[in-house]
Amino acid sequence: MMLFETRALCKYYHAGSRTEVRALDDVSLSIERGSLTVVSGPVRFGQDNLARAAGSIGTTDAGANLLRGREPG
């Protein structure tokens, strides 16, 4: 059974008028009930943004979170 899922999460930051930083760019993941999931990578590669977006603590520019197949809230 799928416990948690993200679909096409995007989070962009703008640094100046010409620079766009894509912290999350079309990120999708699925976590099944009873599984252990680890997100790792180099510093400043979006792990914190993903954790905030997945926990509905932060905002995203696009995408959705699903908890047991439904949007939380």
C-alpha cells in the first residue's frame, strides 16, 4: 500500500533578474507503508526543500503531495 507520494514537485528561487535556481525540478517519489526512505546528496542540492515540501511545511511552485492517495488537508 502506498503511504505517501509526491508528484512533480517544483521549487524555484530567483537570484537577480536573470538567474533562476531550481531547488526542486519535477521531483516525484513514492513511499510504501513499512519502508525506510533516505534522501541524501551533496550540500545545497534540495534535500531540505524536499523535506519541507513533503511535510507541507514549505511552499512549492508546482506539484502535489498525496497521503494514502489523497491530498492532505
